[in-house]
Amino acid sequence: MIEIPSDLHPDLVPLVWLLGNWAGAGVTDFPGSEKANFGQEVSFSHDGRDFIEYRSNTWVLDAEGNKVKPLESESGYWRIGKDRKVEVVMVRDTGVVEIWYGELADQKPQIDLVTDAVARTAASGPYTGGKRLYGYVKSDLMWVGEKQTPEVPLRPYMSAQLKKVVSPEEVAEMARGLGDLPDDGIAFFK
């Protein structure tokens, strides 16, 4: 169930499905890079202003699912206009700054984004732009990213399926909202 926080800026209501902490795994594969499974933690948060703060960390996983090494980190800010247009400003640990524009799909929690501007430091690798698709599917956050370089045309390079992470505080809050439960546990199901 998706709840709308009382202090959420009204413009952000269409993006409420993104809010929270997410964790999961995916795959990465791009020419010139090692193909790998990766783990990911993502946070979408707000402070009452007209944007959502975004943070993502990924790391390479071994065959048993253990963390091997960091992969990439990014952070940024998401906004949405009254016309369902989405804009994202993102900074990556690789020395890339991007401006993304896209649109929230009609009648479903899905966002298509395309880079509008890319700035790179001298230390960053070759990169000229990308596309991303985010969607809320059966309570999971799923995404796929495409990228291009001067040598490689636009193609998928990362995708992941993420589950909502519930903190112990959130579990306690949910439990308080349940009221009195039967002592034997069985009567609850009658």
C-alpha cells in the first residue's frame, strides 16, 4: 500500500510510489566493462520542499551474492511539473553530471527519462548520454538503464529489481496501528 506523507509537497504526489528505501539486485553488461551481478541500495526521500532527494549505491556481487567491490554511486534531485514532466539532476561518483527529462506515464507508475545534458570531468570515462525506465511493478521498484559512448551506440547496460526496505521503526509503527490482537493467534483468522 502506498501512503502519502502529510508533509509531502503537493506537486510530488504523482511520484509518491518512489519514496522510501529500496534494496535488491541486478545485472550490468556493457562493452569494455566486466559483466556482473550487482547489489543495489536506493533511497528516495523528501523534506517538504518540491523535490525528491535520490541516492543510489551499487556493488559487484560474487556467485554467492556477497559484496566484492563498489560499482557506482549516484545522487540527485527529482522534480515533477503539473504537466507530468519529470526532471532529474544527477551526479555520479565517476565524475559525470547529468540532466534528465522525461514523463510520468498516464495511469501507471512508470517514468521514462532521457539525458538532456551531460558534463564530464577529465577523469571520467567516455559517456555521451542515456535513457532510463523506472516502474512500480507488484510492489517492487524495477528499472533499466541504457547508455551510449562515442564508440558504443545506445544500448541497455544495467537493470535491477528492488524491494521496499522496512526499518524496525516502521514495523513498530505498523504494529501499533493493529490494535488489540487475539492472544492465541488462531482466533485472528476466524
